[in-house]
Amino acid sequence: MSGLLAGKRLLVTGVITDASIAFSVAKLAQENGAQVVLTGYGRLSLVERIAKRLPQPAPVIELDVTNAEQLAGLPDKVREYADGLDGVVHSIGFAPQSCLGGGFLDAPWEDVATALHVSTYSYKSLAMAALPLMSPGGSVVGLTFDATKAWPVYDWMGVAKAGLESASRYLALHLGPKGIRSNLVAAGPLRTIAAKSIPGFDQFETAWTERAPLGWSLTDQEPAARACLALLSDWFPATTGEIVHVDGGYHALGA
Ligand SMILES: NC(=O)c1ccc[n+]([C@@H]2O[C@H](COP(=O)([O-])OP(=O)(O)OC[C@H]3O[C@@H](n4cnc5c(N)ncnc54)[C@H](O)[C@@H]3O)[C@@H](O)[C@H]2O)c1
């Protein structure tokens, strides 16, 4: 098999619809020579149905990233399909409604804790669960939404993403000696289930559509997916702890 990821074995989390960023990553990865194993959360039969839309069949393993038992069992489950992993994609985010849409000052700790567990801590949990399957040259890639700024309506999800960005740097620090990289792609707004759950998300859509220097499509996941592929490939061998912006250039603008 030829292609950017020829021979690479990837674990891709986060497919729930064919609009999921993870779906684009899995599709492009297969088209570029990778073997893909998916994980699914919650509605497994739905994920399996969506997986059938990929160019090649991809097995789906059940994984709730907050479930310690499922995390511990992940290596054995993956070994049923692949003898190791060259890359892991974390494409997971969730925050209870109280944490979004302007609720920053009122969201209770229990809800914030859920947001941080699923969206931040799980990056480390997933990487550690997959570590027994990985070897030098391996790559962990996650998705963020530029957390250097306070955005309207993003609230505690923004805090969770700031934590994710830091966690990726610490993962780079701690897994670097094992030859494993950790990098994030900071995508602009894309119409996915996760995005639609944010009240007021249309503000991002308008801002990006009007201002991104390169222009921005709200329904094209491929640019973000392509960046994930590049970071999973052998073409960034000395890059770790990095955040690649795939946002039409929006992050580079002043107010
Ligand atoms: N859509 C955007 O505008 C945008 C922009 C930048 C970054 N991102 C990030 O991209 C990633 C993927 O989101 P998406 O936009 O493709 O939306 P999506 O709704 O398609 O994907 C989110 C995924 O998270 C999974 N998930 C939620 N809780 C989980 C749990 N406990 N265990 C395992 N999986 C769980 C869901 O099942 C779903 O597959 C997220 O980290 C998101 O924050 C999205």
C-alpha cells in the first residue's frame, strides 16, 4: 500500500457521524495506506453503521475514555485487529450544557469536572492506555479550539481546551524519551454534533466566514484531517508539543 501513512496502524476515536472530524481522519488515513481501528462511545451500532461508509471496513471497539476498566482492556481489544499502533487520534470533547453558552459564572463543579475529565484528562488516559502498543516513532494527535483566548459562549470548554493544550505539552515531555510525539490541531469551527451542542455557536460561524484570511468552510473537515495525517506521518519526526492551526488564518488576526 502506498501513501503518506503506508503501513501505519492507527487508533481513531471520536466517530459519531460522517461529519465527525474523526471520520474524515479515518477516511483520509485509509486512502493514504493506513490500517484504521475505531473506538466508539455510547451508540456503538450507530458508529458501526457510520464506519461502513469508510473506504475499507474498520472494526469498532467500545471505549468511554472516563471508564478505567475499558481503558485497561484497550490493548487486548486492539490486538484482536492490529499487532501494535503507530498513531492514536483523540477526537473527543464533551461539556454539560451548564458549562457552555454563557454559563461560565454559574456552572457547578460537578459539571465542570465532567467537561475536564472527558475533554482534557482523557488525552493522557487514552495515550497511556495505548502506550503498551506503541514504539519509537509513534504519534498521538488531538483536536483543540484555540484556547489562548476567551471566546463568547465557549466558556468551560475553553478552559478544558486550555488544559488539553497544556496536557499535550506535558505528554510531549513525558513520552519524548520513548520516541513518541504529541501534537494538536487547532481547527476552526465545523458543523459537527459537538459544535451544534454549543448554544451560540453561530457566532463563530459568522466570525470565521467573514474574517478568516483564507476563507473558511464550516462543512469541510478535510483540511483539519489532512493536518492530523501529516502529524501522524513520518514527516514531522522532530515536532512535538506543537499546535498546528487549521483555521483559515483566523488565529493570526488582531481584534
Ligand atoms: N467542530 C468544531 O468546530 C471543532 C473545532 C475545533 C476542535 N474541535 C474538536 O474536535 C474534536 C472532535 O469533535 P467533532 O467536532 O468532530 O464532534 P463530534 O460530535 O463528531 O465528535 C465528538 C466525539 O466525542 C465523543 N465522546 C464524547 N464523550 C466521550 C467519552 N466519554 N468517551 C469517548 N468518546 C466520547 C463522541 O462520541 C463523539 O464521537 C473535539 O475534541 C472537539 O472539541 C471541534
